[in-house]
Amino acid sequence: MATVIDLEHGQKGIIREFSDSIPPIKLLELGCLPGNHVELVQVAPLKDPIYINVNGSHIAIRRSLAKQIELDIVEDTENV
């Protein structure tokens, strides 16, 4: 199963579930809910924190927290 840390810069995914049975309330408050779209915006120089875009909101989360967010990676379907 892919997680947020598996995304590459600019790559998108759809939140499937959380590996922890009880997701942190802070994640839910920030909009990290199953079915929402996530895009990797930037990774800090020391790989922590990770900056993501969740439904139009930019948030920074710790790498350990990003490992808990399981995704379905969205393939780019634009026609060239």
C-alpha cells in the first residue's frame, strides 16, 4: 500500500485509509479524510516535514505521520 511518503514532487493520490486504527484528530481537522485528494508539494531538506496540498489547503506534517496515510496514487491521465 502506498503512503504519502511514496509520492514524488507534484504527484497526487486519494486518501484510502489510515494504517493506525485511530487517526490523529489533527489530521482529520486539517481535511485528511478518506476520499480527499492529496498532492506532494515539497519535502524539507532533511526530509521532515513534508508539505502537502489537501483539497486546496497547504499543510506540513511530520514524516512519521505521513507514513500513516495510505493512498491510491492517481496516474496522470492528461492527453498530450
